[in-house]
Amino acid sequence: MKNKNVNRCYIILSMILILLALISLIVGKYEISRSDLLRLLDNALSNNLSMDDTEAFVVFAVRLPRIIMAILIGSGLATAGVGMQAIFKNPLVSPRILGVSAGASFGVALGILIYNNLIFIQLMAFLWGIVAVILTYTIGKSSKSSSVIMIVLAGIIVSAVFTSLLSLVQYSADVDTELPSIIYWLMGSLSGIEMGDIRVAFIPIVLSIGLLFMMRWKLNMLSLSDEEAEALGLNVKLYRILIIMASTIISATAVSMCGMIGWVGLITPHIGRMIVGTNNEKLIPISIIIGGIYLLLIDDLSRLLYSSEIPLSVLTALIGAPIFGLLLKRTGGNWI
């Protein structure tokens, strides 16, 4: 696709994201009219906003934080998906392949079991997600003939171990109090997000996205064989570690903030490839936008489709799997 057309796609998708964010501020169980939203935005810009106003509280304390977090996490998971698919040379890879999601989920369950405090749970999820990836990389690099395949196999092993540990924690949890909390958290939700959570998640996710964005042209080289990439002067081992670190931080932060959210890092890069092709220099920026749109739309549906909020992991699977199947059916996999 020509650069002019790509830039047009960036602009159109960015406008769609902004429009969807504004609509998300209005729709919900407590409806806000467009005129009221404009009034509230004007008051906020003029520093004349009162949180005692019910509508102001709903818009700026309830809906705005979850909108920002949905865009942040959706963009992060999409970017991580592009990076992981490039270094593993496999378009069916997602950020969960290294065991980070399983490790972080175990951290959530263990945190609830030990000390049911939000900050402690988020910290445990992040730390155990990092531990899982360190174990994966250590096992995958323990052989002289180690390769990307070894790391993938190590990720499967580590994921299985932490999934078993998660089941053990759930078995040990109190059925009336702890177990429902564990299950609800792991199913994924943005309902409890506050501005304080945004401040915690913003720096690690944005820095990781920024790192992957700066290395986007090197992802094209990493998609080649290791021998070809090294012949072009690329330090394959260094850049692979950096990409894995950035993807791990994004995934662990996402789980620690809102539980397990699947399919985002798998589907959104493929949608981006259908628009701009396989060049990662163009794919990374457009995936950032598409990821934000996708998860924000999923979050809107989760709170609008039913009387009670539907867990995000349920909708991402119900919507993501058919979309992926449709893309495969219509294109025959030529966009992969």
C-alpha cells in the first residue's frame, strides 16, 4: 500500500477511535445526552467541574478511566502480538505463548488468597508474570541447540505448570469468599478501574509500546532466519530479549489490572495486515490504533448487552474466534 493511502488509514482509524471514545462516554445504564457531555467537557476545560454532579461523576470517575484503560491495554496487547509474531516467525502466536498470562493469573489467585488487597494483587500478578517468562527463557536457552522452537516449547511447559498451580490455589480457596473473587478477576473486567490504576499502568505499557515502535523496522529483519538477520548486522539475541521483555511487561500489566483478556494480541495484527500488508514499520502503528478500537468496543458491549456486565474474556473469545475464522475463510490465509 502506498504511503499516502497508509496515512489516510491512520487518520480514518484514529477518528474512529476518538468517536468511539466519545460515544462510550455517553452510552450505558445511566445515559448522558450529547448536550450534557459537551457541557461537562466545557466545564472540565474551564476548570469549573464539580464531582458532586452525578453526571460528572459518571463520565469522569466511572467511564473515562475504563475507556482510557481499554485503549491502553488494547493497544499494548496488539503491539505485543505483532512483536511476538515477528520474533517467533509464526502469525498464530500471541503474547500468551511465553507463559506470562498463566504466571500472572497464578499471581492474582495467590494474592487474593494471601492478602485480598487490590495493590497487592496487582503486584503479585505482575511479579509472577515476570517470573514465568524468566523460567520460560531459562528453560528454552538451556540447550546448545536452543532456538525459537525451544522457547515456545518451554512456554508451553511453564504455562502448564502455572495453570496447575492456579487450579491448586482455587481448590484451596474459600468457596464463599475467595473462589468467586478469583474466578471473577480472571474472567476479565474493567469495571473497577480508577484514575489511580491508569497512573500505575500508563508508564510500563506506554514505554513498552514505545520500545516496540522504535524497533518496528528491525522486526522485519527478525522475521528472517537468524543467519540472514545476523548477516545484515542485527544482534538477534539482544533484540529478541528486548521484544520479549516489552511484550511481557504489557501482558503482565494487563492481567494485573483487569484479568485475562485473550485474542486481542492474535486478531488485531492480522486485521492490520489486511489493511497495510506485512511490513512491520506500517503494521505496528496501525495495530496500536486497531487494538484500542477493538478492546474499547468489546468493553462497551460487555456493559451494554446484558443487565449485568459480561466478562471481557467471554466476549473477546465469542467475537474474536468467529472473526479469525472468517478472515481465514475469505482470504485462505494469504494475509498471514
